Amino acid sequence: MKVRDIARFFSGFFRSQTLKRGPRIAALGGGTGLPVLLRGLKKYTSNITAIVTVADDGGSSGRLRGEFGILPPGDIRNCLVALSETESLTEKLFNYRFGQGKGLAGHSLGNLLITAMVDITGDFQTAIQEISNVLNVCGQVVPSTLDHVTLNAELVDGTHMFGQSRIAKVDTPIKRVFLTPANCRAVPDAAAAIKRADLILLGPGSLFTSVLPNLLVPEISLAVKQTRAVKCYICNIMTQPGETSGFKASDHLAAIYNHMGEGWLDYIIINNKKIAPVRLVKYAREGAEPVAVDLRTLQRMGVKVWRGDLLNEQELVRHDPEKLALAVLSLIR
């Protein structure tokens, strides 16, 4: 073995030992928001459990769910990629989307691999674990429930809608969301990770269709409220057209409290870095705007407010993984 290879081995060994001593974190969410957080956290701890919603019914995930009767793999796939050791290459491979081919067009390769692994192992959770081993995932990725749930919404005008993909496109304010069946069971690993965690993180991500669906699993919500861990909601930087149009930071928090009761969250994390107007033009055309920070209202709601620069300086207005990881870790240091 060459000296360079020996040095690389010991460097990796000591890094892995350091990560094993990191804080125990349970991060709940889905969509594109949760993977951003995970990319930053994996540099500081390997004691990460990503608890992912399985209410998705659109796109490739929805098709596979309908055709094969499996849980939607898309959000799980994104989190596996985010926590993988060779993220850049894995991301290109797992997110490769077929542009043509009968039955293939629109599917991502990662979704198909998860589907194949479910068929091989006969179990969705086992399939995730096997793929995690192949990708050398830092931490673990688990669905919030293994039940086939449907996300439902009641709008403020009394209209009822069902299906995550339809609810995400509403243009009428959402009054509440709920799952059917309502008595769905939590994955034991998810509930256990919450109970032993030092830090519970909600978001970032779509409030009604990514964050809340996890909390609608009764055992998950009970575990989150009962744990003595520090609990934090990571507020989105931008509003989401339809789903959270016009929402201030306190409106996001109020929606969570309306579904779970008040007074159990410790922190809300908010970006206060000003966004260049030129970067907001595209969002304004879509009906999105920066989430306004109403500090006094938040303080009256009983949460501590962490504010700072969390902005990714790229074209899209998103959280920066490194900045966000350091912000949440500061809550327990």
C-alpha cells in the first residue's frame, strides 16, 4: 500500500470516529428542502436520522406507487443521495431522468433502483437499508410510516382535496391537512430516533405537503412533543405560491401549532440576509416572495428566534447547506 493510500485510510478513519461522536439529530421533512439540510449536517455528525414523508403521489413516484404498489421512492431517493459519501456522482446517477422510452420516460434511475430493490428484498425499509449500505450513507433514512397514506386538505372555503400533488397546486388558502388512514403507524426506527435525539429539526420544505405530513403520523407527533430534545423549525426563505402565499414567519409556525397544539417548539430559524432584487424577479412572476419576519409576533408565540445569513449565493434562492448546519448545531452547543 502506498503512503498516500495509508494517509487517506487513516484520515477517513479518524473522520468517521469524529462523526460518530457527533450529536444525535432527527430531521423530519421531504421534497427538496430536507436534502439541503442533510448535505450540511453530514460533515459534523453521522448520528443523523432523516424521517421522510411518504405521501407523494405525483410524477415518477406516483406512477411507481400506482403500478407496483410500493411507497413513493422520490423523497427517499433525494435524502439517500444527500447523505451518500460520493454525492456528486451518485446524484447524477440516481437523479438521471429518462427522456424517452416506452414506460421509462419521466422516471428517474434512482426511483427504479429502489423499486427493484423492494422487489428483491420484499420490504421497502430493507430495500432502503441495502441501498444505504451501497452508497455508504452517513446516518440513516427512514420513512415516517410504512402504511400507504393519502394526504388530504380542507381549504378555507370548505373545499376538500386529496393527493399531495393536487394540494401543492392549490390557489385557495389551506385550513388544515390530514392523512388517511388517520391511525397510520410510525416506523419504529423513526420513533426511536426521535426519542434518543439531542436535536429535532422540522424543515425546511413545503409546509403543508412535506413537513406536516410527518407530524400527522400520531406516534411521530407524540414522540416529538414528549422528547426532551431541543426542537426547532427551519422556516423557508421564500413563500410557496398557493400553499403559503402571503405567509409571514409566524403564519408558518401557527400552521404547525394548529395541527399539533402550541408551546412545544423551542426555536425557529430564519434567514435575515437580504436577497438581491434581480434574484427575485423570477419568483415574483410565479407569485413567491421572501418570507417576512414578524419578530414580535414570534416572540409572543413563545419561541426563541435565531436569525442570520443562511442564503445560498447561487441563482436559486435556497438555504446554504453549510450555513444552515452550523446554525442548527449552535442551538445545542
